[in-house]
Amino acid sequence: MRQIAIFASGSGSNFQALVDAVQAGTLKANIKLLVCDQPGAFVIHRAQSAGIPTFVFRAKDYENKEAFEGEIKHQLEAAGVDFIVLAGYMRLIGHTLLESYGGRIVNIHPSLLPSFPGKDAIGQALEAGVKITGVTVHYVDAGMDTGEIIAQDIVRVTTGETRESLQDKIQHVEHHLYPTTLNHLFLTTGY
Ligand code: GAR
């Protein structure tokens, strides 16, 4: 069974979908730790409600990325984590974590990569006027949303679409795609 940590910065609806899938037995993994870089984030309450330990930090309390990732690495090792799942973690992963967990870090991104990487992928898609966008699950490397693609699903952009309505549709797809893809990955790759 995979021992995973989930990294998140915000509301944590994807975190919740993963917790629910583990509880339902459709995602065969143990969620050992939530790592969160925003002390006020709602995802922390979700973890507490689910009885999942948290490591919450402020980047500005550390000298640099190497310093806070060193502390994260220590926390991951103490919790026995062997796989990292990014779910709305709004920071690039640095070399400290990539050296230890390279090939064992995945992310979910709200577009069909390689289109619309980086911040505000939903706004970028609306601005570009595309009629189809979607969701990508991918491995994490040193780039911004550049790692190997594992799975994708499409979302249609309809007439009169707003940022809120498109985000709702994308998140609905994410909450199904992420647990399903992770479970398949864990079963087929021996992670
Ligand atoms: C998700 O839609 C995720 O795809 C996106 O942040 C949202 C977090 O929502 N991630 C990125 O944009 C990463 N570049 P959540 O906190 O409700 O799971």
C-alpha cells in the first residue's frame, strides 16, 4: 500500500476527493500527511476532520526553498511517506524534494497541458476562447507543469461560460480523474 502525502494551498476540494476515495476503498493508499504552505487554508480543517496529520509552514519563515523543503523532507520521512500528490499546491517543487522523490511526485492541473501552464489556467483558457479545455494529471519535474502526462480528460466551454461555471465543471472532472488515475498508477506501477 502506498503511503502518500498530499500538498495543498487552498480550499482542498481535491484533497477531500482523495480522502473520500480512500475511505470508500476506491483509492488504495494511506494518506499519512497534509503539507500546507498557507496557515489559513480551509484544507487544514478538512485534514483535521479526517484525522490526518498536518505540516503547515510559512515560506517566509525560512531562508530559502532549500530550507523549507529540507524541513518538509524531514516530516515526510518521519511519516513514512513514499509518494507525493500535489493538489492545488501553488509552488514549484525544488531540487531538494525532486532529488528524494523524483518520479514519485504527481500534480493535477486545470487545463489540457501543454496548453495553459502556470497560474490561472482557467482564465487563460477563457481568454484564448478555446471550446475544449480540461484536466491533466502529470509527473512533476523541475519545470512549470512540464512533466510527463499520465492522464487527461476534457471539459467543454459553452456559450456564456464564466470563470466560476468553468471552474465548477473542471473541479467536478478533477474529483473523479485524480483518485481514479492514482489508483490505476499504484496498481500498475508498483508504487
Ligand atoms: C485545482 O483546480 C487544481 O487543478 C489547481 O488548483 C485547484 C485547487 O483546488 N491547481 C493548479 O492550478 C496548479 N497549477 P482545490 O484546493 O479545491 O483542490
